[in-house]
Amino acid sequence: MDYTNIVIFIILAFSLGAIMIMNRDRIPTKLRRGMAVTAVAFILFAFYLIVYSFFNLGSS
């Protein structure tokens, strides 16, 4: 199985979370909550993909 797309998604999800934390003062108030919820959802899905790929590591 090719994990290239999964690795790219994981890097982008954690980068989005880091950017949200570093620039939280610059983000407009109306967008802040929605973007934070989206970033948390992406990060949780990235963790799920990491765990899933570890469980399926030897099955290919």
C-alpha cells in the first residue's frame, strides 16, 4: 500500500494545528471557532490514520 497521501495529510493536519496556535491573535473572531474545530477534526483523523497504519503494517 502506498502511504504517500496519508503522510502528506498528516503533515498538513499538524501544520494547520501549529499555524492555528501560532497565529490565534490574527485570526478574525468569527472564523476562529470554526477553524479550530476543523483543525482538531483533521488532527484527530490524522491520529486515527497513524494508528490504523500501525495495525496494518504487516498485512501487506
